[in-house]
Amino acid sequence: MRWSVGILIFDDVEVLDFAGPFEVFSRTRTEPGLASRRSDEEAPFNVFTVARSYDPVTATGGLTIMPRCTFIDAPPIDLLLVPGGFGTRPLLNDEETLTWIRKAAGASRLTTSVCTGSLLLAKAGLLEGRRATTHWSALDQLEALDAGVTVARDARFVDDGIVSSAGVAAGIDMAFYLVERLCGREVADETAHYIDYPLTVA
């Protein structure tokens, strides 16, 4: 079965928060080698971006992204990924986005966050009674949300039913952890080799 990976994007999303995991999941193949990456036949993940509308999204640094899907027409999501960035702060009071996150997480098999994406998960009520982490600069803010979260301050990523990672590049390590969990260590190692990433995740 191919996993449907929906990645939320929004204005001022941190580029590597979504692009790092996107690269890992979209380049994963169950058969090794270059030839398998010329098609999606051996791809265990179908990865796409989701935004409020089809309007272009402007990420940090001015990168412009065209969303693949919207809140209204996104297909069923098996693995939901909520990235971070400065754009998470206004969304903490955006009920349309929080409602979509709750709905998508409720229907997904796995929910994940990168960086300050965990603030949105906490605000949506999804981290109550769980351990989670975030970017080092937002650890106090995650705790201050008073959402029942036990903040893991020194973790690269945390798997407590919902998988959260620390800041920016930590999302790549989290993505490889999930590739290993879902597809096996051999597939994770080969994918890391393909993208020239020094995989150190245990």
C-alpha cells in the first residue's frame, strides 16, 4: 500500500521544514538504484502539499510555492506533516486551519510535526497527555500553551503516538526515522545514500 503524505504549507512556512521531509519521502523507493527513481512504480509514498487555497504560498526567504491541494479537495491523508516557521504564530488563532488539522489528523494513520508545527498541533488539542518537542527557541512557548504537553527539551524527535521533531533540519532525521519504521532500515539507508545524507538516526 502506498502512503498518502499530506504536507501543510502556509505563508512564512520554513522552507526546509517541509522541503526536507518532502525530499526524503518523495525520493524513497523500495527497490534500490537510480533506475527506480525514474518512475513512481516503487515509491511507497505519494507526497503532496496542502494549503488553504490555490493561491501561491510565500515561504521564508521569499520562495513561492504553488499548493497541490486545498483544505477542500485534498485526498485522504495517511501521514499528515505540519511544518513550522514564523507563519505558525498567526495560525494559532486561525480556527479554519486548526479545524482542518484536527480533521486531517483524526483521519490519518500518522500525524507529525517539524519545528514550531508542534505549536499548531498543541493548539488543536492533539498533544494533550503526550511528549513532544519543537524548535529550541519555542520550547517555552510550547509549554506556555498549557495544552497538556510534556515538552522534551533535548530531543531531536519524539514519537509518542504523534511524532514531533526539533527545528528545521531535524525534520529530515524524523522523516528517515519514519521511512525506517514503515519501510525498513535497508530502504532508509539506501534512500539516504541516494540523496547523499549522512544518516545517523538509530
